[in-house]
Amino acid sequence: MKAAVLTEFGVPTYTDHDNPAPAEGLEVIDVAAATLNAVDIVIAAGTHYLSPRSLPAVSGIEGAGTTQDGRRVYFSLPVSPYGSMAQQALVPTASLVELPDGLDFSTAATLGNAGLAALMPLTHGGRMTAGENVVILGGTGVVGRLAVQAARLLGAGSVTVVGRDEAALESTRDLGATATVAIGDRSVDELSSAIRQASTGADVIVDYAWGTVALAALRAGNRRVRLVQIGDRAGAETTVPAQLLRSLGASIVGFMPMHYGPDATSQAYRTLTDWAVTGQIAVQYENVPLAEVTSAWGRAPYTRHKLVLLPGMGRSCR
């Protein structure tokens, strides 16, 4: 089969790879769409705990496609060396989630890793309730834009998006953001004041940024504010004063979907797909032929939509 194959850590190439064979508890999926995620790039670099132990190996942690008996499914964490960026993948049966009618494979794939990192920090990590104020740090990318829409659909009192790109920030208003805050060259105190004024105080902070941006948002928090930590685009380390946590009764929760178990992630995924089928959320992606995986790898860090690799799509004319 054709696949995006790592023969050394770095960037995969489009070449031939052995087809997978089914085994107990494992199914062969005919892949229709596979997303290119930030974590895929780190895994391929050999620096992630999910990096393959031996090479060659096919890249890709998730996708959507068809089982050998014809079921349309989303799948995650395929069994190495058979990743999702291939014509076929080998996947634990327990990880399959059947897709609703009317949902295309590219949307289904995009709503996996990205969608769960948008919805579950609100519902599970932050335990958000209707009427609470949500602040999303670094909310102008694929995941953040889905989080804006999820917060709106969950009944947030306000949704404030914090980021650096003012044009991208403004575009989140079309998705449900009630206010935006540009980071600019503001000090922590200035940024905190701006966030508090825009949000009327944060109850739940969805944090894709960390660094001093997270500290500023915490300082803008209401009592019992919950910060759900997901990414560290603004810095891997920051210092949070103990007195700040005590005075607000604040909590900081590290988030990964796996912490909540397969039943919770499957239910969250079904919520997202229901929203998509009924037109309640906009899912932004670009279909790219799998044969162009190497060039897509270079573009992925600079796009604000998801790149979805299609094994059945011929090379583009770009």
C-alpha cells in the first residue's frame, strides 16, 4: 500500500509499505482521511512518548474510514507501524466510533484530536456550567476556534478569546466570541486588566498558551476560577504565586482526553459530530493528497485550519 513512511526520524515520505493484517482485538481500516496534527510532527521527530520504537513506520494518530465489513468509523491510536496516513491502518476495535449519516470523512477526522481538545476541557477539565464566563488563550487556531463554538453551544455567559493575531481574533466573533483581547506588548498586569474587563472575570480558562499569558488570565479570574492547561505556545514555564491560588480558590488542571477514559471521549466525540451534522459548528479543513505529505508537513505549523490527508486523492495542481 501507499503510505507516509518514516524511514528515519523527521519528515515522512510517500512510498510503499506492507499492508496490515487483522488480529484479535484489531481491525484493518480502509483509510479515507487522516489529519495532520501538531503531535504527529513531534512524534515523527522521535521526541514524544508515542514515537515509534523501530523504523520504518507509518505516521498518523487518527483518521476516518471504513471497516472491512463496511462500517464508517473514526479511529485513533493505530497500532505501530501502521499509522493513519496510509491506504490502510491497523486499529484497536475498542477505539472505533461509528459515524452518523451525513458526516463526511474529512470533518469526522478533524473532529477527533482537535474537537476533543476543544470540547472536553470545558465539560470535563473545567466542569463548565451554563452562564459561566469562558476565556480561551491562544484561541485563533483550529482547536481554539472549535472551543469558541463549543463554549457558545454549552451556554457560556461570555466567550473571550486572547491571542496575538488581531485579524484572526476578530474572525472568532463570527463563531461566537463575545470579546477578544490582543496580547501585543502588554505587561502581565495590563493584559490581566484587559482580560477581566472583556470577560467580566473568568470562570473557566481554556489554556493553549501557558507562559505569562496564563498568569495574566488567572489574575483576571473570579473566585474558584478553573484553568485547564492544554498547550504551551507562549512558554513552557511560568511562576504562579501561591497566594493568588489561595485568594481565588483557583485550580489548574492538566488536560489530555485519555485521563477521562474511552467512554467519555466517545461520548464527547458523538456530541461534536451531532453538532456538525446539524450545522451548529463550522469545521475548517483543507483536503490534501496523501502523496503531498512532505509539503503538507512544512505548511502545517503555519495554517489556521486542519490539513487532512486523503489516500484516494490524486496529486493537486498547486
